[in-house]
Amino acid sequence: MKKTLMLLAALAFTTAGTSFAQTTTPAAARQYKARTSNAAKTPAQKADRHAAKMAKELGLTADQEARVEQLLVARQQESAAFKAKYGTDKKAGRSEKQAAHGRYESQLKAILTADQYAKLGQLKAERRSNAKLKDGGKMKAKIKA
């Protein structure tokens, strides 16, 4: 009898604990979505946020940060133009997109010091490896398909 009561009590506590742990209020969900959504942000806002993140990670000077922000705004606008021109077809205009990416990288390399550019390359490699770990290798399968 005592074992049965203890078992029922333990079951009740674990069930109650897990049900309360997973509740999210609609207001909290809306706030999270608003913080993480890029859809409502202008290209300038996106570029500002990205430039601030790069300044923090790479230790950019104020002049470098301003130049990077200008470059990112131009890149955002160019990306929007590609989306308008080619739509969702990822293969269309690939060479044009690759050329634009090459121009962006060369301009970014001119703005950053050699150490900062090397650190940026290291951060990109880390992000790629983390993305591969998160998606379980599905990213490569999508690229091949």
C-alpha cells in the first residue's frame, strides 16, 4: 500500500512538473517572434545589426564599422534586387550572384585588417560546422539535390 501511494505521488509530481515547464504565454511568443524576425526590418536596420555584431566580434574601429555598415546596406539592396529579378529560383543568376559575393568579399577584405579578416574566416567556419551539426548533414544533401 505504501509503495503504491509513493508511486502515485511520484507520478503526479512528474506529470505536473513537465506540464508546467512547457507552457508559453502568447505574449511571450509574440515578443520572441518580434525579436527574431527579419521580415519587418529594413535593409539599413539589418545592416546596422550585422555591423554591430561584427564590430563586437572583430573589434572594429568606428570608421571600419561605418564602412562595413555601408557595404552591408549595399549588399542587402543588391540581394533584394536579385530576389526581385530571380524570385525563388536559386540556380537562376548563380554566376551573377557569385560575382557579387566576390566583390563583397574583396571590399570587406580592403576594410578589415589581416588579423580581423582571418578571425572573420574562422568565425564563418565555426558557424558552418555548427550548422552542419544542427541539421545532421541535411544541408549537403539539399545542395546536391
